[in-house]
Amino acid sequence: MRIHLGVGTIAIAAGIAFRIASYEWLALVIVIFFVFILEILNTAIETLVDLYTEDYHHLAKVAKDTAAGAVMVAAIMSVCVGLIIFLPKIVNWFF
């Protein structure tokens, strides 16, 4: 969660620095909060699984791994959105 918070803060700072358009802000805010929401749900699922059983169970592992995978997919999607928004601006800034 701390890593996502740090990267989200950097993305917001970059948005301010590059003066991105309102529709780009909308996309950026949506993906940042989507990752946070899934991170919270992942924590809730892992806590519930741990509350239910302390023993190793294959299905408990599947539940935890699936929830973590959802966070990873959302993070990859947010990186893609960030590249779509910021890559042209970075290229224009250098050239």
C-alpha cells in the first residue's frame, strides 16, 4: 500500500508539473483510486482467510493469490494509463 501511495503521489505531482488536461486527470484519479480500493479489498480478503483458518489450505492460498493478482492487474493497468498520459509529454519535453 505504501508503494502504491508513493507512486500515486508521484503521478499527481507529474500531472501538476505537466499541466495535464481535465480528462487526463479523470483517468489518472480513477486508476489511482481503483488500485487503492483493490488493495483494501485484498487486505480484507487476506484478513478474513486468516481469521477463518490458521492451517494451510489450498483454497485459502487461491483466495489470497487471486486477490493479490487483482491488485497487480490494476497496478499494471494504471502504469499503462500513466504511460499513455505522460510519455508524449516527456518526449515533447526532451525534444
